[in-house]
Amino acid sequence: MILPVEKELRAVLARFAHARIEHDVRPTGRTSRDLEDATYTLCVMTGTRTTEQSLLAADTLLRQLSADREGPTRKDATLAA
């Protein structure tokens, strides 16, 4: 699977959250379409089929991207030496 860029994943999560809130507060045809589109994009980006799976996968990917950015731990660096 191709990993999404962290910035893009965060943007899609923000778009999903905004669409979810708007639809919960004032459900209309437009908010329903916006939520459906944001959900679809999040599922495609994370390689999942449901909202719940996509949110869990996004959290996992963000943790992984954060760990990759921080680099090896001190213990890992010592072992590599």
C-alpha cells in the first residue's frame, strides 16, 4: 500500500470531522454528500472499507509517520553501532 503524505492525511481527517459536525448539526442533502465524499476519500486513502476502520487506520498511520520522523531511538542507535 502506498502511504499517504501526513499533511494530506491530516487535511482529509479535518475535512471528515468538519463534514461530520455540519451533518450532525444541520443535516441537508449537501452535508450528506460532503460527509459521504469525505468518508470515501478517507477510506481510499487508508485502504479500508468502513468509517471506523479508516479512522483506526489513520491513527495508526499518523503514529507510524510520527515515529519515522523522529528517527531511531537511542537504544536502536546503540545497537546499530
